[in-house]
Amino acid sequence: MDFLAHVSEEFVESVVGEKGGMVLVDTYAMDKLMAQIPIIPTLAPGGSAGNTVLGLAELGTPTAMLGKIGNCETGKYYKEALVARGGDGSRFKIGSIANGRCLSLITPDSERTMRTDLGAAMTLHPDEISVEDFHGYHHAHIEGYILFNRDLMFKVLDAAKGAGCTVSLDLASFEVVYATKDIMEDIIVNYVDYVFSNEEEAAAFTNMGKDYRRMALHLAALAEVAVVKLGGEGSLIAQGTEVIAVDARTVERPVDTTGAGDLWASGFLHSLLNGHDLYQSGKFASLVGAEAVQVLGGSLPADRWEEIRNLVGTI
């Protein structure tokens, strides 16, 4: 679950770790940090892949989520949130400890800095994953944070491919890229069909400065399709030697970037898996991502989802 709080730049500077990134913390450190927040945080279902899956469910794509939730009210609430959106909650594993938490600290520039206590999610074991978990589905979307648990990551990737799924991987954060650079290229080449990154993650992986077009082409040489999201500058979508530039949607009053990239992926995958081309899918993704930065967290109001659903393939 995400705990979202607007804080000052000074508060973020007092927190260990870089601004704009994600750092894993234990339960004690999370409790201590939560106690220091000057306001009561807003609660919302979160997680990188979780946001994408919930977004896909809202858009009408048949979805399930594979992960481990806690044996607590928060874990129950998370499962109910997916089911309420039309998703399949039967693939969840139930842990023996409390649900994972992500504290998202949002500064006045709308940037988010995350500190995460994985809770029950950390206890998900490779032996709990099987090909059967993916039966009935044609695509698996995986978040980069799973790369911190390499045995689990390979079991998930092997099970997804064993079930005949195509795979998309979101690189998640520049910390993930730096920590897993020794294996990331091989993973993308051997398992990934669609790779999503933002400019920081792509730069961390390629060491190409700010040459984002070249970054996109480099990633596209490893996977079938590569995306480099550039925030307000739009996105670059590469396939083979072609790079498609998609403009960002203008947002006059951004509130919070939490979940924006994840919902961008929801829009892109929903459009692409429904037969639209890369440019159309990128435009629809930009629309969904722009909606996300206008609300706190990665959950849009029901009326906005209703309008968005009617726009796929038309923009």
C-alpha cells in the first residue's frame, strides 16, 4: 500500500538516500519515518506493477496480480481494491506478516521520493511460483524491483515464458539499474519483449549522457520494443532502427508524479494488446500518464476512467 504525504524539500533532505529514488527500509525504520511525517498520509493501493495492473483492470483488460499480501486489514483491502476494479485476486499468495508499505514523499515540485518496507511481499518464495499462476493470460508485466531477489525473478520469468506469455519489464528506478547491471542486459535479451524506462533509468543502464534517442535504440537492440519516458518532454518508443517520438500531454497543475509512469504503462499495454500501433499506444499512454499527475497517488477517480476508456484508439 502507498502512504502519500506532501512534505517540504527540507524534510526530504533529512531522509537518508537520494531525492527522487526508492530505498528499501526495514519495519523499524519505516515506523520511525512514518512517525516523523508532519501530516497524516493518504492511503492508496500501490506498487509499481500493482499500479499498472490496477490501471489495466480499470481500462477493461482482463487482469490478475501475482504477489504476496499481508495477513492484515491492509492486505485484505489491497485484494478487494483489485477485485472491485474487475481484476482476478485468486493468484495472490497470503503471507504470515503484515502487508508491504511504500511511503511516497511528495515535494512542492511534484517529485516523489520513496521508502519501502516490503513486509509480506519480501517473503514470497520462488517455490510458491509456478507456470499455473500464468495460465489463462497472454502477457506478464513485471516490475524491476523484483530484480533485488534474483532467484524469485528468474522463477517468475521462467514461469511466465513457460505459460507462453510475452513479457514487459519496467526498470523501476535508477537504484535498481545500478544494483543489477551485471545481469540486466542478459535478462532483457533472454526474456523481455517490451522494456520500459524513464530518462534516469535509461541513462544509468546505457551511460549515454542525455542522448535519449540513442538510449532507446540501444534498448531496442535487446528487446522487441523499448520505451524511454521523458516526463514533460514526452516519450521515445523504439523498435529495430525506428524511433517514434510521442509528445506529452500538457498538465497545467501537476500534483504528484507517483504512479504516473506505471499508469503510462497501463495505457500503452492496453492499447498495444488491443491491436493498436506503437504511435497510437504511446499517445494513449501519454493521456493516461497525464491524468495520473493530476491526482495524489496512482488511483484516478471513476469518472475519469470512464472517459479514458472511450478514447483508446481514437487519439
